[in-house]
Amino acid sequence: MSETRKVTIKAFRFNAETDYLPYYKSYEMEIGKDELILDVMNRIKWEHDGSFSYRRSCRHGICGACAIKVNGRATLACKQNAMELLDLFNNELVLEPQSTKRAVKDMIIDKSDFWEKHAAVKPYVVADIDPHPEHETKQSIEEFNNFLDSDLCIQCGACHYSCPALEVNEEYFGPAAFVAAYRFTVDTRDNAGKERLELTAQPAQGVWDCVKCFECAEACPKEINPIEKITKLHNMQFEQKVARSNVATRHAEGFVRSIRKHGFLDEADIVVYSEGYLGMYKHLKTAVKMLKAGKIHWQDGIPFIDNMPKIKNLDEVKKLIDISMTNKL
Amino acid sequence: MSQLKYALFTGCTAKQSTPELLSSTLAVADKLGIEITILEEASCCGASHLQDFDEFLAHVLNARNICYAEKLGLTMITICNTCQLNSAMTKHALDTNPELKARVNEKLAEVGLEYKGTVEIKHFLYTLIDEYGLENIKDKVKVPLSNFNIAPFYGCHNIRPSELHHGSNNGENPYVPTSLDSLIDALEGHPVDYDHKNKCCGFHVELQANHTSEVLAGNAMIDAVDNNADMMVTPCPLCHLKMDTYQDDVGKVIGRDIELPVLHMPQMVALALGCTEEEIGLNFHVAKATQLFSEAQA
């Protein structure tokens, strides 16, 4: 394989002060095998157009400033080898800001929504500090390991701007804020855990609006796996009795009820149980369509008529639920 | 080729609202000479929702399912992306965390089972491609799908998180997935290239964040339609349910009339292999799809 490759790089260009609409401009260059996406951006600026704008600082994957998207893929420019992406995307790279609708100038976006949501979960240890302590506040290895990986977050916004729930629902806190909420809630020195759990349990803004797409896990350049922390926050809401009975929590807990009874999830029952009989009116139209297509049967969901299939050895599942379940709603 | 044998974890939907998924899967296996043993003991995988309530319990139940495949000594195959994800997540957690594995096995011992970690877990899509082989499938095509532009919809839980799936999905890149496209190619259909093929359908927040759910499904569907798709195909019955059953509601939220048949991956293969109308089960769809059977033969 040749050490360099001649390619055309397309870049999103926009100046909110002068341009009505954004446009894309192409730049030809020869790229070496060790060049990073940050080098590519530097070369656009230094060799082609000095007005090309982007954020950069540390060049070591620490400051989080140079996060952009390349062909829609969240990319920390100073960490990402350009040749790798050329291979992946068949030699056609399109550089875009993390969120085109928030673009201010070229790769630079207005990231205020990220910072507001991040700040809202109190991303710091909340504690009464003795100004003259007699000894250090020690952390055991286990206590430290609880938040070790989430502490690696550099607030680059890669997960936040890859989250499809956030694109639709502007109230949603997003994965980065949840990682911060988790990191400080499991810190044994912190006293604001309950408050953070209450905040992240709220409908629309909280963890229950996560669509479970795993885009955040894929996007994170520090391999934090935000959705894993989101699942832990869900569990902690039940463990610490913060979870209130609502359609989302009943939907999660209702799985136990179904599985204990049939081994399978009872698709009709889970909707009735989560929504309540009064909430069912929203689903009547769909239920009729599903009936017509033979997807559900008229008996489904009607109490006392049980036509659900059952798994073999259901007793094992009942017993395992009884001896393994730790949480309650 | 030596005979392929698998333990099939059907999941819940194939036993209830999508009977066509199970019948078409079994019909495809039969046509290709793949031996399937259904894991009748397997319970629900938790669908990522039980995991939110009680992660440990979800691991115990998924480990129990895997035990039954281990007893048979067969690779466990799934026909639902979410079953695949949750089974694989439990396998990964137990295989990499001896302390958790011991805690789970302590519970399983109470019902006479032990999780060992000896079998693979793979979605049927990838066993067809990697183990049966696209070339061999090509040889079996009776009804080429050349009349159709088919939009592949990959579904999140087969491709993300990529690190978890790479051992079982042939290193599929979540940003540029190709498996479904190449399967459509092998069946002589025309794969539709569109941006939303690897995006989220919104199924999992259908109840609590309905608007989000409808918009995500709608974005994907109109992208497929605008790129001239005659049908969509997905390896995930949850994506299918979202886009098929709720198609009208999605259309209303998005402000577009959508008429797009959404097929399960095995239904598409069954159509090309010349399986019967009954086996393919297009009559079980909410968005009209029965016409595809005769259109395919035309």
C-alpha cells in the first residue's frame, strides 16, 4: 500500500454572520499514513483557506475541543487517523460540525445546550467540607473503580450530538449529562445522589427517554459506554426508592410479572399494565389493526382468559425470579 | 458442506405478534437443509427493559437460556436483534467477570443448571451469510427479487455496540453496514442506499416517549421511500412492529402518507427461495404486503 493517498476532502462551510445557508467545499490533498483528521483540518486552513474555522487545543485527546463528525460518524479529530476513515468510507470524507443546526462558523457550534444540561446534574462532589480535617478523605480501590471510567469523560459532546432522542426531544439531558450524574452519584464522598436520581428520573428529560440505540457507546472516544451508566441509573432509581410508578417504570417492572407467569413477555398485558386501563384508549386503534391482521387474538389482554404460550420448565424461571430479584417498584 | 445445526432462541414476538417470523425462519432453514432445534425452555431476554429494573435478574434469566443451548452443544441463533444484544451482553458480562459468573451460577444451581460459556450466540442473518454462505444461497434462489428495490434496515442491536458484536457479526461496521445489502444482492434484489439504514426505529420508547418514537421511525421510512424503496427489510421484529404496525400513526406525526411493506429478513429470503405463501405469512402484516408474493413471481 502506498504511504500517501491523493484524495478530495469535502467540508461544511458556514458563517452565521454572513451566510444565509451552509455549503460544502472540496479540497484536494495528499494524505500521509500517520496524519490525523486534525492534521487534515489544519491543512485546509494553512494550505487552502485561512478562514476555515474549528476548535482545537490539546492535540492529546484530553480537552475535547476538536470533536466533529466525519461522514456522520462522531470523531475526535486529534485522535482519529485519517487513512482509517478513508478506508472505511471508500476515500470520500465529508467533514461536518457535530450538529449542523447549531453551527456558528464551519466546524464550530454553539454548544450551550450541552453545557446547560451537564451543569444541571451538578457534575461535582457535593459535600460539607471540614476546612481543617484531621485526615484525608480516603477512597478504597473498589470505591474508586465505581466511577473510574466515567471520570474519563472529556465533555467533547460526541455522545450528546450522536443521540437521536436528543435530536427530537430538546428537554432530554443526553448521555454525557447522565455519565456525569452517575459518576458523582456513586462517589462515596458525595451527598447529592438522591437529588441527581430524582432529576434523571423525570419524564422527558431523564433516562426513561433513552431510545436504547447505543449510538453513545459507539461515539465515545474515551470508551466510557454511556448507555451502561444509563442502565445503572435506572437500576439505582429502584434501589434507592426514587422511582415513581409511571408508564415507563411500570413498563420495566411489568416484564417480571409477565415472565413469571409465562416465561415470555405478554405483549398485550405489558401495554395494559404500563398504561393502565384508562391509558389504553391510545392503543385501541392499533389493537384493532393488529386483531385484523391476526397479530393478536381477541382474548389477549382480557383478564381470566389466558391463551398465552408458555415456556417449558417455567417453574425454574419462577424460582430464579424469587431468589434473584433485588428491586421493587 | 457439513450440515449446519443450531439451537433457535425464538424470542417473544415470534411466538405472539409476528408468527410469520417464526414460520419463515423455519421454512428458510428447511429449504437450505439447516437443522433447527427450538429452545422451548428459553424465556424472554428482558428486551433491555427488565435490564433497567433489575440488571442482575436479567443476567440470571439470559444465562439460563444460554445453558439450554450449551446442553445441546449448539450455537444459539437469534431472530431478533434485541434478543441477540441482551443474550450477548450477558455472555460477555459473565465471560469477563468471574465474580458475577459465580453469583449467577449460585442462583442457577438452585434449578440444577450451570452457565459455562461454551457456546456462541449469533443472529440468523450472520449465520446465513458467514456459515451457509452467500454463494450457496445464490444457488438456491428460485424467485429472483429483481422486481424490487429493497431498503435494508439494520436495527441498532445487531450492530451496536460494535465491540460486543464483532465476534459474531463478521466485524460489521456500524457506520457502514453491508450484510443485509449483500444478502439482498445475493437474492438478486436491488439494495436501496439511504442514510437511515443504520439508525434507530424508536421502538423502545413507544409508550413513554411516543413522539420521539414516531419521529425516529418516520425519518427512516421516508428516507427509504424517497430513495424509491418498494419494501423495507429488517432482521429485527421490534423494528418491524414499529414500522409496520404503527405506520399510519408515524405518517400522521411526520405529515406524510406512508405505504411501505416492512419484511422480516427471513421472509425476504423465503420469498426468493420459493417458499409457500403460508410460510412467508405476509397476511400477518398491518401495512399491506400480500401483493409482494405475486409481484415477485411476475
